[in-house]
Amino acid sequence: MESKKLKALKCAFPKTVPIFAGFWFLGISYGIMMRTQGFSFLYPTLMAITIFGGSLEFVAASMLLGAFAPLQTLLVSFMIQARHLFYGIAMLEKYKGTGWKKPYLIYAMCDESFSINCSTEIPPGVDKGWFMFFVSLLNQIYWVSGAMIGGLLGSLVKFDTEGLSFVMTAMFVVIFLDSFLKEKQHISSFIGIGASVICLLIFGSESFMIPTMVCITVLLTLSRRQIEKREGDET
Amino acid sequence: MTLTQQIITVALCAIATMATRFIPFLLFTPDKPTPKYIQYLGRALPSAIFGMLVIYCLKDVSLFSGSRGAPEAIAIAVVVLLHLWRRNMLLSIAGGTVCYMVLVQTIF
């Protein structure tokens, strides 16, 4: 039993190294930002644990500084996080049969954990459930510890890390490229890029994600027959 | 805001996030067969999502002011070329990131 977990951990850890770099950088920046706004380190730490979604946590900081608006908070949060609905649909099959780990896997499904768990071809002999569990857990540890450290240090640290956040972009480019090179048809990839770019140009960076998701769903639905034919699916 | 209001605000953010993560799993439970259409979306979505996430990371890049997205474009080209060459995820990511940091800290 012990070796099964260790094997999965050994397989999961290298996949999370870029996320460690990115999450520490972003998490520490987030903690510092909260501290300079006057919050104790407990705020970024607890928010990192409970919300565990980078972009919303930054927005939540400004919500905390504004007037109390529960309904607006709920709606804005749901809209910022709506892309996770897609992740769930994509992971319905993969998370099947993971037992007690499943609720944790769903709770900890941030962009990065989803991308790794969804795109990695887990080698034979490595337990799928434990692999995905460790990917999610390690990523969460990186993020929470980063937010806590940033909150404790405040603005004491000054480091020339401008541009380090690009590590996340680079990771998503690699994941996209890997999936692009592997797939039998590129319709879905092109839809993803095309719909996002067009919606970004039309709606702007603040509010393009929901229209993008609608466009992707509509376009994938319209091209279902073509995609399934080229994939050679029996359905 | 009072402490209670702050706790409620953070809780609502967490609840909304968890709702977006849990809803698909609550709607399509393993004990009932998932509709064919949803199964299809589950298979077709990942590559579209990966594309969407790349654009999501680049959403604040302005093409019409500042460096006009040049450091991003160069660094992404480096990532792609490194990856096509060696197919080593860590190398491609590290190479692209170092390239980007050098570009924004020195040239742009």
C-alpha cells in the first residue's frame, strides 16, 4: 500500500514543479498585496484554503475593502469561476472510481490541477486516484504556503521577479501543444482559441469568459457529427 | 465591513467557487448513465479549454500599446520550438519563462 502511494507521488511531483514556481510567485504576491491593504496574514491564508482559486482571491480582496454586498459577491464570484463547470464535465469520467478522494479532487480542482490531471497520460502501474490526489494536494500546498508567506512578510521582500508569472502561460501553452499534437482532429482546439480571441476582442478582458464558454459549447454542439466522425467514435 | 460581514463575504466566494466545481458531478452521478451529449462534451472540451486557458493568461496583454505583446509572442514561440525539439515539459516551460523574464526586465 505504502509503495503505491509513493509511486504515485513520485510520478505526480515533477508535473507540479512549474506550478510550484508559479504558485509561490503569485501566492506570495497575493499575500503581500493583502498585507499592504491592511489584512492580517490569516486572511490570505484562510482565503487560499477556502476559495482556492487565484483570480477570485484577488477580486475578493477588493470586495472586502468595499461595501458589504452579499448577492453581488455571490454572482460575481460565480461568473469569475464559471469556467470550472467545464472542468467538471471534462473530468466526470476521470474522477470516477476514486472513492473518498473524489470530493477532495473536485474541491481542489483549480485551473492548474485540472489541466495536469486532464492532460497527463498516467503510466501503467501508477494509481490514477493517488496520482490526481497528489497533484491536487501539492498544488494546494504551494498556493496556501505562498499566500501565507506573502502575508507574513508583507512588503519586506523586494525581489526582481518581474515576468515570473509567465510560467503559468508557458505551462498552458505546453499542455495545449501536447494535446494538439496528440489529437486526431483539431476542430476543438481551434474552437477554443478562436472563440476566446473573438470574445476577448468583443467583450474585453473583464467579461469575455462567459460569452467564450457559450460560444465553445454552441460550436462544439454544431460540429459534434464532424468531430465524432474524425475521432472514429462509436457513439 | 464588520468581521462577520467579512466572514460572510469570503464564505460566499468559497460557496460560489465550490458550486462551479461540484455542479457537474452532482448533476451527472455515476449511478445513472451520463447522457451521450454530455459524454461527448466531456471528450471534446479539454482541447478547447486548454486553448481558452492560453488566451485567458494573455487577456491583459495590450496589442495596441506598450510592448504590443512582443515579449509574450517571442516567449511563446520559444516555448513551442523548445517543446517541438525536446518534448520536455519542464525544459520548455523554464526556457520560455527565463526568456520572458529577460525580455521584460532588459529590453522592453
